[in-house]
Amino acid sequence: MESARFVMELVAIDVGGTHARFAIARVDEGADGGIALAEPIVLATGDYDSLQAAWLDFERRLGRTAPRAAAIALAGPVNGPTIRLTNNHWVIQRDELEQELGLQRLLLLNDFAAVTLTAACVGPDEFVRLAGPDRGLPDTGTISVIGPGTGLGVACFSRDTAGYRVQATEGGHIGFAPVDAVEDAVLARMRARFPRVSAERIIAGPGIVPIYETLAALRGRPAGLTTDRAIWEAGLQDTDPLAVDAVERFCMLLGGVAGDLALAHGANGVVIAGGLGYRIRERLLASAFGERFRAKGRYEAMMSDLPVKLLTHPQPGLLGAALAFAGKYGRH
């Protein structure tokens, strides 16, 4: 078989609240969008004052001059001249960025729009079933894509015989909606800190802390663990029963908000994406995620018929950024 023809190289960047991932992306003619990603270089955003400083360190680690083209997925709205990331201290001036990074071509997009683009483009072997019927995502209709990480990413895509369209949203900032006494207590705890409690405050990686603290208070026990990392590790390794219960509650809450968003989008299927979802995939499968996803009153039967998948691609933000760049600038 004739090998794919090399077309161009670019730097794909996925900037979240905690990490910025850089990878050389090679665009070829071929299957899977024709995108080949090199091994990512992962930098902690807290170690750098700006995206430019992180870029310079990436080039140093790369050991050569980076391509003069980049697609950058950013955790926040990318409209307007000034981009302020939601869970990151970097501030980006759109009109100055090309010059600062020495680029000839630049594409900026929302980070979860990039993840959603990957979900729209990859094949069925990149998904595993979480809930609902054991069938693939539909070829037509709307698919909700939800991803807990440092924040809560939400987007959707619609597709038909003519193609697909990705819609970025800030759906992670909808209000948190408790459904039982435990979640009422979580909300009360968070209201003491924030005048408005969004879903992202709880259904994201750092949200495991107030869940854990609330469970400890309700049971009259000391909250022995104080960081989200420690709670996640103890919960996933079964070394602290309270942390195990906090992870189970988190899975339930993720199922609930995923179902709410599917209703809001009029979805025909749902994808859970992002690093945290993949990391806790075994717990999601064993948890009440699916039960809470379906528990929508008069719409329970409809929700039960929606396929819910977990995206398993290891770098969906980077791949989606490269796909978006190739789509805009073509393969030449």
C-alpha cells in the first residue's frame, strides 16, 4: 500500500487549568483525519508567567525550532481581543500572540471544542460503553460531550449526511442541582464560600474535596485528607473508605449533570471525555453513574435509550486542535 503523503507540520497546544500540553502534529493525506501526533510535552501552567514563556521552554525541550504554525486550544471563551482562561492565570492578547510566538499561521479555539471535534471524527474503536444500549453513536443528530478535569467542559456536535458542526458552550457553569440530602449538604457547604455554586465547582477534579468534607461532617468523622489529589488517590486505591464513597458520589453527580445536559441539548447520544473521565473509567462503570443519568422523571425511558460512551483517545484536545487547523488551512 502506498504510504500517506506528508503535507505540513504544526504545533498543537492544549491549555487547561493545570497543564499545557504541546505536541508536534504532522498532517498527512490518509485515514483518521491524516493527523499524527508526536509524544506530548506536558508543562505545569503554574510554573510559567505566560503562554509565551511556556512556548520557549517547549522549544528548548524539543531541541529544535518549532514549526511556524500552531493550533491552540484554550480553557475558556476565545471570543474578543483579550482571552482570560477560566482556571488559569494566563491572559492572552489575541492580536499580539502570532508575533510573540513567531508564527506565520495561528488558530485559537476553545479547548473543549477541540475535544468535541475529536469525538466527532474518530472511529468507534475510540469509545467504550458507559451506559445505555450497547450500540454506536448515531450517524445523525446531536451528541453531548462532557468532560470533568480542572473544570467541567461541555460542548456538543451535530451531524448529518452533509457533515458535522461543533458547538462550544460554557455549560459547565450551569447551577449545581442537588437531588438528595447529601447533595443539599454539599451545596450548603459551597454556598458558604461562593455566592453562586455552579456545577463545575463540584463536578470537576477539585470538587472531590467538598464532597469528601461533607461526607465526613455528616458522619461525624474527621476529614483526614485535605487535597483533591490525596482524596482521588485514596479513593481509587481503596485505602480510605470515606474517599471511596466520595468517588462514588462524584460518579453519581457526573451521571446526573450529563443527563441534564443531554436533555438541554436534545441529544441523541452522550460522550464523557477528558483525562479524569478516562482515569476513573472502571469506577464509572461500577457506579450509579448510569442510574443517575437515567433518573429524569417522566423522561427516564427516553434517557435509557441514549448511548453513553467514554472517549478513550489519550490526547483528544491536541488531536482536535490539529484537526481544526487542517480543516481551516487545508492540506497544502
